[in-house]
Amino acid sequence: MAITDTDGGRPGAPGPARAGAPTRRLRLGYASGALVTGTFTTLPGLLLLPYLTDTLGVGAALAGVIVFVPKAWDAVLNPLVGRASDRTRTRWGSRRPYVLGGGLAMALAFAMMFAGPLPGSAGAWFTAAGYLLTATAFAFFQVPYAAMPAELADREEDRVRLVAGRVAVIGIAALVTGGLSPVLVDAGGGGLAGHRWAGLFGATVIATGALWVFAGTARTAGGAATGSARTASNKATGRASTATRTATRTATGSARTATGTAHVPAGEPTLREQFAAARANPPFMALLRCVVVQSVATGVLLAGAPYFAGQVLHDSSGVGALVAAFVAPNLLTMPLWSRLRGPRGYAVASALFAAGCLLLLASPALPGGAVLAAMALAGTGHAGQLLFLYAMLPDCIARDTARTGRHRGGVLSGVFTTGEGLGVALGPFLYGLVLQLSGYVSSGTGHAAEQTTTARFGILAGFGALPALAAGAAVLLLRAYDRPY
């Protein structure tokens, strides 16, 4: 039975069955939202830490803190956004208004993040404020967006198809923004001026993705009309249920108003109770722990790529090629990964990812082509990791709804997004600590300072070994996913 936002907002209310698999328009519309998530992950992950250390002159450890704090704030905000979207009822559905409003607000804040009106510590505080606002708006976009597949498709294979399109577009967004943003920085003169152009470019991509996903999922998501089958069903059952619903709401409305709880549907658990339910759900908790640790690996690779290219490969312009080699497999390997399922497929993908990362440790002795091949191997595994993690989330949501009869997709999605965001932010934070401990020298000139051999060793070890270790730990944490409960 479909999971919809109908029947007056009562949790677990059944909706009409959807006829057939998601249409091509729906799959493309949903996937386009990954332009927002891919840009938010890739462009700040790639540019923000070097921008703070090599343009604004901030120490590496403090720069890592600046990158981490907005994600810590999201740890509080994301579940609240998820619960709000679960309870929202509009003619555009429950998720789509957040997707549109959050995406457009995020675009404005993203441009502010790299606006750089002042150098030095003042500029660092301005950047931190912009990043905090961007992360806040991202929560209002990402949490409802991640919950949508459980409402757009009834069957596991259809949800996998939706998520596969999302992962492919993440690759496109990462390829475009990760490849072009360093070029735009250089073309704009580097330093503060060059980063302003990169910020405007990222904001444009984010706004495009938000508008596209809002339009592309119209008349399908969150309780909007889904076609002739739904229209016929509504006509057949609408008259019979209207009187009952009206009587029920009339009888209970005055009591809710009198007690000051009109905003809480009868029988709906509190936020604390919903968190307790999530903690009592072993498959979801296993998935949550896994995504936190896996996202650390992604954050390290993105944050370390500019340092790795400049100090280990001695080619700062090679960042775009590294990013392209890493994300291109997202576009090429989805048909292969879609044949596998769940934790077993994730373990295979993680093995490829870790192998590619460990090969990077030999980069000083490898030709440039071999380094790119190692990045492509890691990227192939990463594409599978994303597919399986994102496909397991709507499965958890659907199973939770079937088991409890309650609609908690937004809360579960919010907790999941919190974990993913914390991991992505912890990656640069940990990498910044590695740089600090290895003696990395910051610069306020817009160009990296000359580094010692110890610092270059820290750059290489952090870039190759940390992601591989995180991938191995994530596989172990996911072992509890299939345990019965």
C-alpha cells in the first residue's frame, strides 16, 4: 500500500495504489534534487578548508572547527525539520514546499559564504556565518528530499531506480562543480575575488536543482494527485469518508483548542518517543552508524584533494582531474551496482573504495595516469556505497510504517541526514587536525606556503589511509542491518 500524506494528516493513513513504476519524468525530477546535495557536499568540501587556510590565513585546526560547527547545528535541526515535514499538509504536498523554499534560501546563503568582503579573521567569521546559514537552509531541503522515495514508489526495485538516478546526478553535480570551481577561482584572479565567482556558480546550480525537483515531482509527491487511478479511488471513497472525518474533527477540534494542543494530531507520538522508536529499530541504527563513518571518508577525500594535488603531486591545477576521476564512475557504474542489494553490495563497494584509497599512498612513485586510475577505483566503490545507503533508507522507512502504522519518514530521514552531514563535516575536521599535527603552515596570500617533508607526509597519509580505515569500520557497523527485531 502506498505511503501518502492524505486522510487529514493522520499517521499511517493508506493512500491509493500507484499504477506501474515511476515515470521517466518523475525519476528525472527527483534525481535533479541531487544537483543541490551534490553541490553542497562537493564545492565546500573541496574549497572551504583550503580557502580558510591558504586565502584567509586561518590555522588548519581552527579551519576544521569552522567547517564542523554548522553540521553540529544540523544535528539538532534535521530531526525537527523531518517532524515538521511529516506534519505539513499543503496543496503541494508535505515535502515539496520545503524542497523549494530550502533550496532557494540555500542558494542565497551559499553565495554569501564565498563572498569574502574582508580578509583575515574578519573574513573567516563572515564565511562561518554564511556556511551556518547554508547548512540551515540545506536541512530544510535535504531532509524532506531524502524521505520522498518512500512516498513516490511502493516497491523496493522502484525505490532503487529513483535512488540510482539521484546518485548519478550527484556524480554530475560533483563533476561539474568540482571540475569547474577551481577553474573559476583561477580565472577570477584567485584569492577572495576568485572564490566569489565560485560561490555564485554554486548558488546558480543549487537554485536550478531546487526549482527542477519541485516542478518534476509535481502531482505525485506528498499527497498530490497521482493520475486516473487515484482520481477514481477518491471519487469512490471520498463521499463515504468525508462525513466521518468531518464529524471526528468537529468532535475533537474544540477539545484540542481548549487544551492548547491543536497542532498535535491525536495519537501521534512526541518527538522524544519517535527518537526512542528510531533507537529501538536495529536496522535503522545500523544504517545510521554506517553512514556517519562512511561520510567521514568522503569528507576527508574532498577536503584533502587540493592539498594532495598541490603538495604531493606538485600540480595544484590537477584538482579538477582528481575530482573527475572520482565522480565519473557515478555515471557509468549504476547499472552494475543496481544488480546487487543491501549490506552485501555495500561490502563489495567498500572493498573497491578502500583499495583505491590505499593505492593512493604510493602516489609519489606512480605516474599521473596511475594516480587517476586509483581515484577512479575509489570512485567506483563510492558510487556503490551511495546507492546502497540511500536505497536502504526508504526501505527502513517503509518497513517502519508497515510495522507501526505511523508515518515517521521525515523524522527517520532527518536523523539519517544528520548522521551523513556530521560525517561529511568530521572528515575535514579530522583532516585539519592531521595537517596541524604534521606542521602544515597556513597562508593569507591566496597561495599555499612551502611545506616541510613531515607536512607533506601528513597530507598523503590523511588522504589515503583515513578514508580506507573509515570504509572498513562502516562495513562492520552495517552488519546489524539484517538482524531480526
